Amino acid sequence: MQQNNSSSVKSLTHKPLAIVNIKGEIEYANYSFTEDFGLKNGSLISELQTEPLLLKVLEKLSTIDYPSLETDFLVTRSLSSSEQVFSVYIEKIEIKQSLLYSLTFTSNQVAQSLDQKITDLNYAIDFGGLAVIICKEDGQVRYSSKSFEEILSKSIEHIFAKQLFEVLDKVISPDDLILLKEAISQKRNWKKVVQLTKENGDAQYLEFNLIPLASRHVNSGSFIMTAVDITNYILRNKIIEQAEQRQRLIIDNISDLLIIVKKDNDKLLFENANDNFFKIFDLNRETAADKTLEEIIPEELYDILQEKISFNKDNKHIDDFQFSDYFSKREYLIKFSSTIDVLDKNNIFIISLSDITDRIHYEKELKNAFEKENKLNRMKDAFIANMSHEIRTPATAIIGYSNFLQEDIEAENFESVKEISELLKEGVTRLTNLLNKILDISMLQSGTAEIEVDRCSVSDIIGKVKAKYEDEAARSEIKIFLEQDNHSLFFYTDKQILQKAIDLIVDNSVKYNVKGGMIKLSVQKNYDRILISITDTGRGIEENRLDEILNPFVQEELEGHKRNYEGAGLGLTLAQKLIQALHGSLTIDSIKGVGTQVQILLPERIN
């Protein structure tokens, strides 16, 4: 028994093998064959006592077309005279046109051991729930585990000896079946994830994997197919993917720009950002991956972020700050939050950029509107004060002088009548001029003013204005000069409107001049336009009031009852509107305490 056990163990590792020619001569015998049966190279196979006779079987096999044969023989060992049943696999071999037989002996003990192994393997596969199909080289199924039968909802009778693509036709699409056929014919791997529906309606995901196996024949081989249930893996990934999609959807729908930055030692690494960030900074999500923060954001912004983060110790709060992007002309309020990456323990910073450009503009507009409202209120107060002064003063004077005149007439004191009449006339004229100016401005603003274009002499118009104010200027020791390049300069405009505009400007120059001052009137041709300048050495206007001095009822001194000069503040306003009606322009340059220059630029002809 010990000898048999030793032989069995040896047979498990090295099966007896002999090569026999057609005459029954042993041309090759391996060590196991010689040791077990006492025959060696050159011996006759007939010396081996078998039932049935082995030589007769070989002779019979030579007459038929079968390339191989496997059958059981009762073999008597010559050395021990013991009998044992062997399964002998006989295969025809042709070498140099000579027919040989390969004989491989497997004892019943080995066969039983192999059968037990196969049984154990089947049990392990079925018990473990492994889904396995084994196919021949042409794709014909030779084995199927119960788990695979359950997946396909088919019994072994509908699987065994069938083509693999026929077995899988209910679970794989026609296009995938074509690819499967190609993989079998080309002896290569094939893989496919398939979604099935369980009896309870739940989805089941299986990964089918076809693997070619090596064979003793060079040009052929078998296949093994496995089906692995990856439902939990797929569902878990779907849950993760859905969560990531929801998170991405939430982040991308945030109007603020979001950047996620990782601090690795002294480097700031770009981790992620929302769509708005990529859009505003004209970046691509794919190209931005694995880059440093410095490579993808403006240099000015990077320097600020690096400085803020560098001073952040122990995740302390980072103050919000404002950033101006000079390229996009946008203003951003930048806020920080930070955390620790649980994997590599690096600092993670979430940075939001809120576009506050519109808010800043709105705040500026509110501030300007507030200042404008205050200015309008001051102007309104000044207007009321000025108009009260300009109307009440002459009106009061008229009433007073009228009373004086009545008293003198009743007392027959006619000596003061002429003087009082002149004073009354002056008051009425002042009121009339004020009303005329208001009416003129209203008419010009409404567009109802009529323009009568005629050929005019500039010298004639300015000369008349100069003559009108020479006496008044002389009383204040003010000299008026006239300079012109061409005394015969003519152009086409409305003479009355132009003269009224120049009159208003000169009136201001005389009124706001100083004793011993000067007023210079000049005319010159400026290409195809006429330039008229009125320059005085008066008290001048504050620079910050030049923009508003042309508004109606505005004077440099706002409060009517405290002013040093008379007037309603309509002169320059009316003059500008008159010049604009002539398609010209009026500009004012002034220095406080030095004087003022008003320039009128007019076309040679009004179209």
C-alpha cells in the first residue's frame, strides 16, 4: 500500500508517457513509464500485459480516421504482478511521414483525485455564487455554473453545447453580440457591462468578461467567461456622481466667482472654480487643471491673495478686501473661508469674488444725486432770495417814489418831480429787463425763437455795444478797448440776437469789474468761423463754480440780500442760449481775483 501510495503521488505529478511506432516498438518512454511498467526505449508495447490488448487497439486505430482515443485498460505490472486500471489517452502523431502513437497513462486513483478536485471546484463555484461559463475554441459552451444559469434564466440544457452568443442573445444587444463573435474568432478579450432587471424590478449591473485560455494546440484555445455583479459599485458611483453634480450645479449657479485654492508649502495650487470664474477670466476648465494659482489669475490679484494667505496663521480670519480689475473695469469684494484637507493636512481656501461694480456705481449715483439735490436746494434758496431782491427792491422803490411824487404834487413842490420821475423810470426799466430776460430764456428753451439771418458786420455790432457801455464804464474808471484783425469782417447771422448776447456779457464785465479796470473786445477769423472774445480784469469766478455759473438764476454770491452786485443771475445763461441759437458756442475761463474771458465761436453762415 505504501508503494502504491508513493506511485500514486508520483503519478499525480508525472504521468507515464510512451511513444510507440506502428510496429509496437517503444521509441520513447519517460521516467514514470519505465519505473511503473519496467519497459524502456526499444521495448515492445506488447510486453505490457493489458486487457484489452493495447497492441490490438493501436492496430485498429490505424485503420480509422479518429486522431485520438481515450479508454480504460486493466494493466498488470510485470515487476509486482499487481493489477490496476489505467485510463490511456492515445493520440496519433505523424513525424517525417511516419505514424507514431502517444500513450499517456492515468491511474484510476489519479482520475478519482481529479474527479474529486473537479467536484470540489464545482461545489466551490456554485457555493460561492461565482458565475462562470467555459467554452471551446469555437465558442461552444462546455460548462456553466448555476449562478450563470440563474443570471440568464436558462437551464443547463439550454446552455450546454450551445454557441456563447446564442446563450447571451437576451441580455446583450445585437451590436455587442457582433463584437463578441469577433473576439471569439480573434482569440482576444471582450468585456461589457450589462444592465438587467431583477424580478422585484430593481436594476442589476453585471460585468461580463471573456478571457481566452492557452491550449496544447498552437492555433486553438478555449475561453472562460465570468459575470461579476457590480451593482453596488455602480449605484455607489451614481450616488457620488449625483452628489457631485448637485454640488457642481449649486456652485455654478452662484453668481459670485468662487475659487478653491490649496496651499502646499509655499505654493498656492489651483484646485477648482465655478463656471462664472472661468467665464469672467476667460479660462478653460481643462487647461486650468494642475496649474498653480499664479498661472491662471491676474498678477495683481495673485499678489494680493498670496500676501493675505501668507499672513494667515492657524486658520485665523482673513479680512474682506476690495479688488479692482483694470482690464475688465470691474470691482470685486473678496471674501475668504478656510479648512484643512483631511487627506494631506494642507490648508484649503475657498475664495469668493462678489462683483460690486454696479453697487459702487449706484452708490456714486446716489451720492451725486444727493449732492445735486442739495445744490438744487441751495440754488432754489438763492433763486428765491435773488428774485425777491430783484423784484422787491425796484417794486419798493417804485411805490416809495410814487408816494413822494404824489406828496410833492399835492404840496405843489415841483422841483423834485423830474428827479423822482427818473428814479421811477429806472425801477420800471429794471423790472422790465428782468421779465424780458426770463421771457427770452423761456422762448429759447421752448424752441420758438425766430432767427433772421442777414449779412452783418462784426465791427458794427461790437462797436454799438462798446459805445453803449463806455459812459457807464467811465464812471467806474474802466477802459473799454476793441481789437480786430479785419475791420471789414462780414458774416451771416441774426444781428439782433448776437448784439443782445454780447450786450449781456459786456454788462457783466462792467458790473463785476473793479475801479480802474479794463475790458477788451476782440474779433478774429478762425478758419471758417468767427471768434469773439470779451476779456475783463474783474473779480473773477471761483474755478469750482464755472460749471454752474451758466445755470439760470446762479450768481457767485448766492444770497440775494447779502450780495455786493445787483442782478438775477440770468445774463450769462441767456447769452449762452442766444449763441447756441446761432449754432455757436460760448466758453468761460476765469481766475478768482484776476479776471474773466468769455469766448464766442460762430459759423460764417447759419445753414
